[in-house]
Amino acid sequence: MSLTSRICALNDLFRRAACGPMIVNGQLVATRGVVDQGEDFLARAILAVRSFSDFTEDNDPYGEHDFGAFILDGQKLFWKIDYYDTDLKFHSPDPADPDVTRRVLTIMLASEY
């Protein structure tokens, strides 16, 4: 498996798990703008991220499945996965290695970007 394929698989696994009942090797963050829309909006945004599959060369040029955009209630949202070291202080030394990487998935309104 190539490095990119490994990162892609880990990102997909994390995105689906991070938006579910169990978060493994990372955390899920929603920006103030998303949270201010209410609990129902946040829950539906999380479900949209969890089930996102519209990856193209335009929104996923490196093939890592680390970014997506979607419309919810007429508002454009982005989600992004960033890779940190195990202490969440620096970038991960190897995003393909889950033992040295903590993923942070952020959901935000496009206007907050």
C-alpha cells in the first residue's frame, strides 16, 4: 500500500469513527459558527461529514481524503483533517503512522475559513 493510500485509509477510518460514538487517535472540533447553529444543525453536519464521499481531483488533489465541502440548510460548510504529534503540539512526523499521529477533524462554516 502506498503512503498516500495508507493516509487516505486512515483518514476515512478516523472521519467515520470521529463522527461516531468512538473517537480513536484524535478529536472532533466544531467552530463557534457551527455550534451557534444549534444542536440539530451540528448533529446533521457531523452526519454529513461522516458519510461524505464526493472526493474529486479538485477537492482532494493529493488523494488523502483530508478535506470536504458540503451545503447544509443553505450554508456551505468545510471539514478538514490535520495531523499532529501525540501531544497535539506539532505536526505529525508521519501521518501514515497512527502510533505517532493524532488527527483533528474540524467542521466549520465556509465563512469562517
